[in-house]
Amino acid sequence: MSEKHVLLGMELPELKALLTQLGQPAFRAGQVMAWLQKGVPFEEMSNLPKALRETLRETCIDLPMNIHQAFPSSKDDTVKFLFSCIDGNMIEGVLMHYHYGYSLCISTQVGCKMGCAFCASTLNGCVRSLTSAEMLSQVLLANRFLGERGHVGHIVLMGSGEPLDNYDHTVDFLRKVNAEDGLNISLRNISVSTCGLVPQMNRLAEEGLPITLSISLHAPNDRIRRQIMPIANTYPIDQLMTAVRAYVQKTGRRVVFEYALIDQLNSRPEHARELASLVGGMQCHVNLIPLNHVDERSLRPATPQAVQQFLKTLEERHVSATVRREMGSDIGGACGQLRRRVLSGEAEE
Ligand code: SAH
């Protein structure tokens, strides 16, 4: 990482101290802060003297990330971003347009070490975790990209990485993106997705953050889950469900179970029945996702008929469930697909 100070994400007193060191009046800190919250780079901070803009450019970093490339979908309003970090690492984000506004899917790590068998993000392991400023940057850059068209109102932490494996920065990001003098995005509009790191889920329950917790379940029992999610060897389903129940109890928030439907493996009627008895009666919603096919993986999506049958079986058992609409499939919508294509040279201009 660069030696320069990254200003985005700094608290106001810290920023004031830094600007005082540069011989500036304290009120400049507020000005810089206001620009940074809009994702504006130093050279465009028009109410700062030119010389100060120059000094800041030489000694500090405004946003620790840039949009390397934006890939608009030809099928819908979805845009996939390839963001570049200062150290040259690349991560992905996806901007989706819903009837309620713009939602951004952000990454929390460069790669992932969880090793799920269906996921592209984890194929090269985890390079490093992102800082909270890097997570904020993704939102600010998407807002800049949208300009007059609108702004990000919802965020999902479902890009590459395991948010709870980067716990402190994730929680810091959540507080900062919600700050009144920051982007002020409601925590109720933010979903954090985890493969099920039980100790961190217990910790998160105590933070007083009314986010929506999504749990990537993907199997109704340990036998199947272990075949596709190595984390199931560390935290079996009964421990996971105990943590989920405690989370609901503590926060009063409904949780979401993510369930990717894979041909034969976890999508048969008996699996739906088993899932219904596992989560039945809980304050939860099941999000069914037809598996996104990843070239490097041999797993196939369940057929549309199997998906509908699965949904029906859950509904008959009074489990709240929906099938997630597929968006941006032509631009490598599934986690980690775009970054991989770029790493292998396929998507470069
Ligand atoms: N590490 C976190 C968040 C990132 S993945 C987690 O595991 O929840 C976001 C969601 O996409 C998870 O539910 C993940 O299991 C799912 N996912 C990953 N690859 C997928 C694929 N090929 N098809 C469908 N869903 C996938």
C-alpha cells in the first residue's frame, strides 16, 4: 500500500489535524470531507485554493479506488464495475436498478478463502481484505457514475469475499455509510451475506446494527453442505441454526437464507421438504437462486421446473420464499466471474 494518507473514511478531527499540519485553517477539513462524501477527486474540489489541491494530490489520496471499467448489460439496467485498488488489485461491484431505486453489490475482499465449490471468487484464494474506505469508495464511485440519474439507496455485501472474515472493516464500513454526515444510507437497506461464520455472527448480533443478515445455506443437511461448502466442516448446521436463532432473538430482524439450486445435488423435492423442516417457524425468508454456471466448475443449475417445484414445496409448508431474478447474466453477474476473466486477460480492452 502507498505511504500517502488516505483521506476518505477519516474522522473530522483527524482530517482537521492533518490540514493544520499542512498550514491550513481548520474549516478546510469540512470542505474536503464534503467533497470526499461525493466521491470527488482533489483536482475537482473547486472551493479549495489551487495550491492546496496540488499539495493534497502530492501528499494524500482522496479515494483509494477507481472505476477501471464499467460493463453495462445489454439486457437490463445492470452495470458491472471492475474497480482497481491503489495496489493494482481488481475487485467487482454490480449496480442494479429496481423499482425502489439503485442497489449496489460490493466486494469485501480481493478473492475469498472460503472455498465454496460453486463460486468463482474463491478460485484464486484470498489476496487480502479490503479496508472500510475501499468499501465506501465502491459506493461513492457508483454514485459518481450515476450522476443525475440517481444514487445508491441499497447495498448488499455479496460481491467477492466473506464480509465476516473481514469483520472490523465491515462493521466500520456499515457505521460510516450510515453516518448522518456521510452517505446516510439506512442500515435497513443493507444486507450482509455470510457463509456462516458462527462466532462472528454472534458478535454481529451485539453491534446494534439493524442490517439484514443473509446466510448462505445452500443445503438442508451437513452431508450435502460439506460437499459444496468447506465451512460446514467447521460449523455444522445445528451450530449455525443456533446462532441464527440467537441473532433473530437479539436483533428482532428477519434473516434471509440464500439457497443456490444445483441440479440433482440439493434441488430435489426431498431437499425442499428437509429445508422446510429446518427453517420452518423461524422469522426468515428463503431466497432461491438458480445456480449461475461458472466455467471452471462442473456443477449445473437446477432446471426451471425443479426450481418451481422447490418453491412450491416450501410455500406449501408456509416457508416464505422467492426465486431471485437473474440480472446481468450477459456481463458475468455471478461473483468473481468478471475479475477472473480479467485476470486471464479475456476482458481487457
Ligand atoms: N461470502 C459471502 C458473500 C459473498 S457470495 C457468502 O458466502 O454469503 C454472495 C452469494 O452468492 C452467496 O450466497 C453465495 O453463496 C452466492 N453464490 C456464489 N457463487 C454463486 C453461483 N455460481 N451461483 C449462485 N450463487 C452463487
